[in-house]
Amino acid sequence: MTSEVDFEVGIIGGGPAGSSMAAYLAKAGVSCVVFEREIFPRPHVGESLVPSSTRVFNELGFLEQMEEARFPHKFGAVWTAANDDRRMYDHDWEGLEPDCRADLRFEERMQEGITQIYTYHVDRGKFDNLLLHHAHALGAKVYEGISVQGVDFSDPVHAAIKFTMGDQQLSTKVRIVVDATGRRTLVGNQMKWRIKDSVFDQYAIHTWFEGYDRRAMAYRDGLSNYIFVHFLPITNSWIWQIPITEEVTSIGVVTQKKNFATKRESRERFFWDAVASRPELYSGLKAAQQLRAFKDEGDYSYAMRQIVGDRLVLIGDAARFVDPIFSTGVSIALNSSRFAHKDILQALESGNFGRDAFHDYESTIRRGTRNWYNFISVYYRLNVLFTAFINDKRYRLDVLKLLQGDVYDDDEPEVLTRMREIVTEVERNPRHVWHDALGDLTANAFVTAAQV
């Protein structure tokens, strides 16, 4: 570090993207600083991880802390449906036999660089705090309760991060800025790069329950601590069920904006009405104790025209947010740091801080998020197709690879191409037995935001 900058890299945001980036850089001997506007720990949504996250924990020496924290082990995932119309599910089309439920174990497919057969469910307040402290222990400077107003890129030698500390207006000079501000996308919005997703407009309302018997929705032994995704008879709507501890379960209802009332009382009523469409779940939750007030999240999905620029890299949710039905958020955050930090190290070594210096990261993360987007688009367009592919041995491991978070290598995995072809055929044939099961949310998804 020379006198012309205070730090080599300035990271705005201390969530999983920012803290993992700080840990990678500090571990490599790079001087870096993290500015986080909140005081950790704080509650946060996105409590279930996917196995690709374990690669990052391995590389950062963080797995031991994950085990010491006693986060519940996540061995797989389950999908259940309210619709049990046998006319739909009993139809055998080209060997595909869909069902109203499906489950997968992660150990069915081994992943390179990962020896565990499980990942984790996490209390995000605790998890995020541990990871941020780990970055600090590795050498990153961390400041919490700091509100960043923006970044000045006018100087050709450095960028200046503008922030307030108490009643003081201050700035820090850095060579490279990393925007890890999550869905706030602080610098991305400053650059006017954010694009509202024209297809997905999902909203969520969620809370925690203590004492819910997770066996209520488990159709066989050994599934109670999996993540559950419960399809609802309400179009394009679903419920998550995530273990937080042995006694505490996170429950959230995700639906389209048109179903999401403006008044809080109406939103809470919608939550219970949605849950009531799955009677076993409703009875179990009514017998449990609600621990937290309801919280809602809105305007889920968006893209960015750019995710890198001169002296600037956007990571995690600041770069792209896609509907969270497959627990993608934290995984994308961690893996974006995994990919981006390599370009940052190279830029610091070469002295090239232009947009082209971050090309490898940009192309990799765009490829991965595009695959996630297309996967989710197929899912919403035709739920029955998703369970059919899970339950078919020809496609099962290919679908599992996506669910494990290995989405960055191929421009489009073959299984996604096949799903796309089948959805198109069902769309074109009104007499197809699955035609009435088509959702209306993503009819044009493959030709819109998927291109970003």
C-alpha cells in the first residue's frame, strides 16, 4: 500500500458477499476495509444454503466454525404439492412420470472439492456475524454502523468512499471498490445500472415458529430436517420450511405482487390463508408458538446492465437477485467473492483497474445467474415438469447438480435445454395433459431478463 490510498480495496456491505470477499483478500495479504451500515448480529432472510457454499468455507478455513456453531445439517430438499389431480400425475409422457412430491439427497452426486454430504441451515444473524468476524480475524478492517453515501470515481488514481461517522462526513481512498450492499445495490443504483425484472415480481412474508413438528409434512422417515418447498394452489406461490434449530423453524410464503395486500393486517391474513391450503402444515403451525413478528420482503428480482466497471466490482445480491426458491442467494454471494477476488488480485498485481480487468468474473457470474434464472423460469412455468425430472433417473443427477449450486461451467446445461423444449411443446399443444398446469408468470422469461 502506498500513501496515495488508505486501503487497496474498499468493500461496502458486510453480509456474506462482503465478508467472504474481505476474508479472501485479507488471507491473500491485501489491505481491505469493510463498511457495514448495521450493527451485527441482525436478523436476515435467506437461511438455507446449498452445497457449493462449502467450497468457499473450505478455502477460507471457516468450516470448523460452522460446525462449532451447531447449525442444522441440511442433507437434501423436498417438494410437495397441493394439487393431486391424478389425470396430470399418472400420465406417462416420453417416459416422464411426474408426482405431487419429490425429494433429493445431496450425497447422490459427489462434488469436486467437497467432502461433506450435507450443507447447512443457518440463523442468518449468527452466521453473518461469524463470517464477518472471521474476515476481521484474517486481517480485514471492519467498521459497523457506518452509513456510506456513495463513491467518487472522478480521480483517475483512486476512488473515494464517502461515509458518515457520527456527525462527521469522511472519505476513504481505495484502488478498487466492491459493492456488496445486497438488494440496496448502493453503487449500482448510483451508476443507474439496475434493471427491474419484468417477469418476476415476487413478494414474501415470513416468521419463525417454535415447537412446530416438522414430521407433519414429511411423508417418510428421515426428511424432517430437510428444506421443504410446498407448492400452493395459488398460482406461482409457494411456502418455505427451513429448520433454524431443533425447535425453531422458519416459515415464509412467497407469492406474486398482485396477491400481496398493502395493509399489514391483510398480508398476515394472506399468510394464514395460504398456509391453510395445506391443512397438515396449518394445524402444525397453529399448535406452535410464533417467535417473531411477520416481516415482508418485496421486489425480489432484478438485473444490472453492468456488474463491473473501472475500479468497481458488484458482488452478491448487488450484482443480481433472482427469486430465492432454490436457496440461491447466499451461494451466489459466496461464489461471486470466490470468482471476483481472483480478478481483483490480478488487477492489483498488474495495475490495470479498468473494466476489462474483471472480465473473467463478469462472464462467469453472468453465466451462472443466467442458468439459475432459466431453471427458475422452467420451474414456475410448469411445476409438474420439475418433479418429473427429479424423479426420472435419466435427469435426476443433472437436476441435482443445479440444486447443489454447480451452475457456472456450462452456457446452458443439457437438462435445462430439454426442460425448455418440453415446456415449449406443452405450451403449443392445448390438448396436452399438462397444458392446464402451465403457470402464467414466466411465459416470456427466456427472451427477456435471461439475456441480461
